[in-house]
Amino acid sequence: MGFQSKIQKTVDLLLGQKQNLMSRILSFFLLALLGLGLVVILGTNPHSPAIAQNPPTVSNTSSIRAEGAAAIVYQQLPYLPKQNEYRRKETGEIDPEHTLISRFIRYNQDLKKRTNRYRFDWKLTLADYLGANETIDPETYPGSVTLTTNPFATDVKAIQALNRRQRQELVDLLAFIYKPQVTEKPAKTKISPTPQATPKDESGKPSLAKPGDAQLLMP
């Protein structure tokens, strides 16, 4: 019985190690499959032709408002829907700056607390709208409290209607807008000191002899 017990323990140990190995392989496969799915959904091209051909001018990325950044996006990508026909509860008037992209930006920076300067964070936010990442709460969505109509449902449909190229251009442009702009400083010109000329004796008188001048006359 003791020998059979040892054999059974050995078999159980081997089966446990095999299950642990299979579990690790399965986890790795699922992570790779998820990454491939995000690549297919969001695209992989890091350089947008729209930015390369006509890069926008951004003066100060640290203080730019969501509405200002959205205006730059619509200037560069005019095909994007504005979705700015909603009325404010306080005034009852339409706020033309309350656009789809401004709410997209505020969702990224205010609700999810993601960084605006990195493409990866924008891709996560885009994946939220596509239903491939985190679930968006309609009750806390930008405009749900201040507007008479919650724009959540129509905003999600508008983002989902974009094709791969349009989604890629949106991500690249937003990351470019919020990227700190590096200004080249002019190179400092090194000024060499001007050699001073030896003053000439304009009196016409012969100069006095100096020690050692007599040696110059020796043959």
C-alpha cells in the first residue's frame, strides 16, 4: 500500500504541474488574442497622413481647453460629426462648443483620468466607445447633467460609425495636439575677443634701450 500511495502522489503531482502549465499557456493565448483584437479594431499606423501633410499649430498645450482642442480636430478632420445641437438646462440655448469631440476629450481626461498626450490612452478611450474595453456609465457621461438630453447614446453611435482610418486619424491628432511642443532655441554666436593693437610711439623720439638689447649687436 505504501508503494501504491507514493505512485499516486507522484501522478497527482505531475497532473497538477500539467494543469498549471496549461493554465499559463491559456492565459498567454488569451492576452495575445486580446492584443490582436485591439490592433484590428484600432489600427496600427503611428503616422497619420492628415497630420503629416498639414500639421496643426498649437501654441500652449498645457492650458488648452477641451473645446479649443475639439475645434482644431474639426479643422483638420472636417468629416467628423459635431453633434452640437443640444441645449443647456440653465439657459435653454444651444451650446455650439458642446461637440462630440469635446465630450470625447472630457471623458478621457475628466472621467477616466487618462493622459491626453499618449496615443495608448486615447486608444483605450476609443475602445470604451467601441465596447471593447471598459463600460461607459451614461449617468456620468459628459453633458448628462448640464444638457436637456443626454448625448451618450448618439455619441457612441457616431464613434462606432467611424472606419479604421478615421479612428486612427482621430487618435493621432489628439495625441499630437496635447504633445508638448518643443521650440528650438537659436544657437548662441561665440564672439572672439578683438586683439588690441600695440600703441605706436608717435613722438618721433627713439625708444629707450632695454636690458638685453646690447646682446642683439654682438656678432
